[in-house]
Amino acid sequence: MADDLPPLRAVIAAHGLAARKSLGQNFLLDLNLTRRIARAAGADKGGVFYEVGPGPGGLTRALLVEGADKVIAVERDARCLPALAEVAAAWPGRLEIISADALTQDETAILPPQSNGRAHIAANLPYNVGTALLIKWLTSAQWPPFWADATLMFQKEVAQRITAAPGSEHYGRLSVLAGWRTAAKTLFDVNRSAFVPPPSVTSSIVRLEPRTEPLEPCDLDRLEKITAAAFGQRRKMLRQSLKPLGGEALIARAGLDPTARPEDLSVADFAALARALSA
Ligand code: SAM
């Protein structure tokens, strides 16, 4: 099944939606690809979806075509609103567009009652705010968070940082935070030629599923303090980089080797350091 709406190229031309770099606009026009992403997000199983940056509506339409019961989409670029209103009219009662900045949006305030307070996030994120949005969702005070899972497009290099394991050159603060609170994996890469205009690098679709409880108990602020200090000087041994936070005594309380470097530590090791910090 497809929808009866015009092809996205025609929508973009009719509404004068020339992509703006300042808004991280790289549009997906291929319905086969957007439907693949929508299925990866689970839209074929129904449910409530939260989309950031629907733009001209490619992924939004795919979510609806695949079977999402409801899509709540937050778009910052008011130029896109008339095109999105046409999608909403074609799917009565199933698409709600909110004209706002997703970075400051309180998501729990906009989810419909049928969601029971939880939604699936699906988004081709604007590359310039994608990481900030993910950090916002990962550091939510409420846990489990408002999102049941998230299927997100990032630049491949960011996807590698999110999903990296210890020992990898990509392993860092974002990997520890994502690994602590979620199970994260890359589903597939998307070639730059799939976008209009093409970005300079390959992209990847990442799937994150929140853990009910973090991998190891510890305080989020302290965990972030530890990872910021350790990865801030990633070539240094812990006894050096963690000196301002307690150095060797702290590392001993966590039962770790003071000569280790941050990429040698598991997420559980970082949690142990965060707990030792509070001791
Ligand atoms: N979903 C569309 C697609 O896949 O073709 C557009 C994706 S484009 C990479 C990113 C979209 O996010 C743009 O429509 C842009 O206007 C929007 N955007 C950028 N910053 C935003 C923000 N802070 N809040 C909400 N939307 C934003």
C-alpha cells in the first residue's frame, strides 16, 4: 500500500522547500528506503510514534503507510508545515504536527492518552542536533523514559561512537552513557546518495532499547563526571586523568587498575568508579 499523496520531489517543489544546511536538512525521497526505516522502527506493528524533524514528510508518510496508529512530529522549520498539513489531511486523526524546537520540547506533555505515556522514536535526525537530542533522551530524569525504543539516523561516525565496545577507537563518553542505559546496535548503513542534498558522509540507522534498570547502579551525574575526566585525556592512565576526582584512592575503591586507560574499562567499571566517587 502507498498513500495517494504526490511524490516528495513534487511536494518539495510545490512548497519551495529548498534544503537549509543550518537546519541539518538532508531529505529522504525514496519511499522504499523510508519504509525500510519505518519497519525497522516497528511501525508495521502499530503504536504511537514520536518523530523529530519530519521535513517534507518522507519518513512520516512511511510510518503511516506501514501501520503506525499515531505519529506526533515536531518540526522547527515552519516552511514545512503546509506540506505536513497535507499528510495529516490524508491520514485523518493519525498525524499531529507540532511547530517547535525538539531540543526544548517536553515530550511527555505531547503524547496522546492512547500511548500510556510511552512512544517509539523514529527520526532522520538533523545532523547538527542529533547527538544533543540523543543525550537529552539518554539523561532523562524519569527512567524508564518516555520512549519505548528509538530508531535513529546518525552520521556513521556518530553511530560508531554510540555503539562502540571497550577497546575500540570509537569508545567514549557517548558509548558508556548509551551502554549504561540502553542496548544499542547499528541496523544498517545508508549511502549519502540516498539524501537530497547528499551529506558529506555515510549515515547509519541505530536502534536503542532502554534497559529497565541501568546496567549497573550508579548516579548519572557522577558517571558523567568520571567519563568526562577519563575521556577528556583518553591517552593518559586513569591515575593521571582521575587525579582531580580522587586519583589512586578512588580507583582502588572501585577495584580497578590505576594504570588502565579509559578505553580498557567496561561500562560496569565506569559505574564502579561513579559509585566509588560517592563513597
Ligand atoms: N524526516 C525528513 C526526511 O527524512 O526526509 C527530514 C530529515 S532532515 C535530516 C532533519 C529535519 O529536522 C529537517 O526537517 C529540519 O528542519 C528539522 N529540524 C532541525 N532542527 C530541529 C529541531 N531543533 N527541532 C525540530 N526539528 C528540527
